[in-house]
Amino acid sequence: MKVFFVRRIRGSTPSIDIYTDNLVAGLRNVRPEWTIMEIEPKPWNSPDKLWMSGLGIRKYYECYWRYPQEVSQQQADIFHIVDHTDAHIARWLRKAGQRVVVTCHDLVQFIQPEKQSRFPALSLAIWRYSVTGMQQANHAIAVSSNTAKDMQHLLKIPPAQITVALNGVESKFQVLSRDAVDMLRQQYSVFPETICLLHVGGTHQRKNILTVLKVVESLRTKGLSVCLWKTGGQFTPEHKAFIHQHQLEQHIIHFGNPDKDTLIHLYNAADILLSPSLYEGFGLTVVEAMACGTPVITSNVSSLPEVTGDAAILIDPVDVEGMVEAVCLLQKNSVYRQKFRERGLVRAKQLSWYKNAEKIANVYERVIDKNPEVLNV
């Protein structure tokens, strides 16, 4: 079988790169006889696009004309569009008589819409056009049952046309030696008694960063030594105003976008991963933390209860005092802390990219065997 992966621009969406790289590697492991090909769009500022300018013309030309046209000219048994925001390409492929599978990671713009451009109405309309392309696919992959339910409800995709394949966690995310952890904590002047909270990810509204900051402030006002290690997106003006108002600058270290080795050290050195997202399609960071033996406090909404099982402390994402109490209990009660550490390690082992690849390989085989009708025709 020849499988063609339709990628995004590498580096533009790190989480999609992680998904695609691990799925491709997994498929080469579980189906070594298959031919795996990949294609990706040209960067919007590549030399042959410099003649275009204006209101995102380069971006829209590449995303909605040149790249879909190039993809549709290829030949394969299965095309796998790895991100739902490129699902409009399924229309081109189906017109060319190709079989198509699309992965949906989340439908957050339906659930938690955010203004991320100068023309939010236009951006939302284009996003809707893209994701509704999944209705033209032969089959869709959902990264969680929660995402599958959203697809059924919001896009009217029949359950029979959706397979849930939970993401995995890379084996590189593991428990490190105590010496490596102590060196990092000493490097950033964290005292032994300091409660070190970690948040990994962006600062979009759904990430609920203001609640994270409120937890830090509440712990500090209780007289506890606390610090926040932050990776990912930069704080918004609202976040910076809160930090300044409560004089939290000295309690926060922002690591930007660390490489994987540094991130693994941060997971291991932190006391707790605090991830109170309002919505997640999967929530890979909570699994990475658990694989590193770090207790997790996260939200009791969207996909997070499904992904973590009984291995994390689940709290209402706006319950600041509930999170503060959970942090204090983890720090004071070593038995309680060890329970979540052990449960997390077990849960992380259950989520592997090998299992993910095997399940998706079975989807390809069913699509080839049954050649199902295009959805909603």
C-alpha cells in the first residue's frame, strides 16, 4: 500500500509535527512493507511568492489553491490529511478519485472561538470551510472520544465514519535521575521547599493562563514559597497586567520554546504540572508530564478526563481554591503524591504511538477493502 501524508509547513504547528512524525514512524514500524510518502506546502514567504502581497494573499493562494492542486496531482492508495484545518484538500482529492482520511485534533473554534486576526469573521468563515471538508473524506480519525462527539454534533459526521485513535507519548519522555533534576532546580535558584508549578503550552484563551496565575498568587499570599515555570506562548497584555499588579515577576520564569531534552528536564524538575485548560482535543502535555513521573492537576472538562483516567487530579477549570488545595495536598502528603506519580506512569505507558499507528493502519485497510461512499453526498 502507498500512503501519502499531506502535511502542514514544518514548524508552523509543533503539535501537528509531533503527531505526524510519530504516526509516520509508527506506520513504518507496524507496516514496514508499505510505501510512506509525505508532501508539505511551500512557506508563504518563499522566493517564488514574493510578487504577491496584501491581505494574506500569499497565505490563501498557497493554502487554498497551489498546495491542494499539487496534492491532487499525486497518486496513492490512501491520502492522509494530518490536520483538520487542511480538510478542504479532501474536496480536491475526492474530485480526483482518491481515497482520503483526515485527522481531527479539535474543533475549538466552534467551542471556544478566539479573535486571532484583524478580520475574525472572515477567518472563522474560512476555518469553517476548511473543517467541513472532513465531510468529503472516506473516513475521519479523532484523537479522543470527546473530539469524535464534537465532530458528530457540529459537522454531522456519522459515528461509523469516525475512528478514535488516542495519541501516544514518545518513549524519550521518562523519569530522569535525581542528580539531573537537582541541577536544574539549583540553576534557577529554587529552594528545596519551593513549590514549582509547570505550565506547558500556548497562551490562547482556552489555555486559561489567568487561572494559573491566580493559583500562584493565592499560594504566595498563603505564605508559601512558589514559582511558575512557563513554556510556550508569551503572556498576553492581560496576563502581564495581572503579574505586575500582584508583583509576581520574581516568581515566574518563562523558558520560551525549549528543545525536547530541556522540556523533559523541566517536566522532571517541576513538582506539579498545572494545566487547567477550558478545552483540549487531546492534551498531550498532561501525558508527557505523567511519563516523567510528575503529578498532574488538570481540568474535568473536554477530553482531559478521558485522556488522564484516574491518573490526574481533575478540577473545575475556574476553581482556583480547589487547585490551591490540591497543590498543598500534593506537597504535604507524600503518599498522596506517590499515588498520582505511579498512576501517571501506568497511564502514560498505555498511550503509545505504536498502538496509534496500528489502529490507523487498520482504518486504511478498511477504507481500501470497503471503499466506502463519500460522506453526506
